[in-house]
Amino acid sequence: MVQEIELFQFEQLLKQQGNHAVMCYTPFCGTCKVALRMLEVVGHLHSSMSMHRLNVNLHPKWCEAWEIRSVPCLLIFQDGQLLTKEYAVRSVDYLHQLFNDITGKTH
């Protein structure tokens, strides 16, 4: 399940060990809705990775600081370090392979 988070929760997330995905979105973005649905599907296959979403409409300064240029934008962290920033959430298969590469799964 993709959990809605606020900035203070995002900051806490960066202090945690493990793999975390954060989808930056806006509520009225159709592409964001599709990307979030894909993240939900892939999240069921990667239970070891926490899945989150952050409404960037509420945080323009944060977007500037993190250089979020458009939405949807998927941020993937490992042990608090940004591994990748994906703007093109191509497909469920693409996300599944991306998460496999990060978590070390081979299937």
C-alpha cells in the first residue's frame, strides 16, 4: 500500500535503513494517478520496500530544494541515500525490474 506522507515524515524516512520509494504527485494529475496505481501493483511484489506518496502542491520550496521539475516523480532511497529520480514511470514491468535491481531480487 502506498502511504501518504507529509514533510516531517519524509525527513524521518531519510533517517531509516532500508529501501523506500516516494512518489511526488499532484491530486489533479492524470499521469500521476496512473503512476500511483502502478506503484501500488509493484508494491505488492516488493513488500520489503516501503511505498509512499507526497503531494508536492503543498510544498513548493521542498520541490525546489529537491529539484523536482515535473510530476509524477519517483524518488527511490536506500538507507537514506537517493538512488534514483524517475520522471518516466513507463510500466509495471519497468518498475518491477527497477525495484528488483535495487533490492537484489532476481525474479
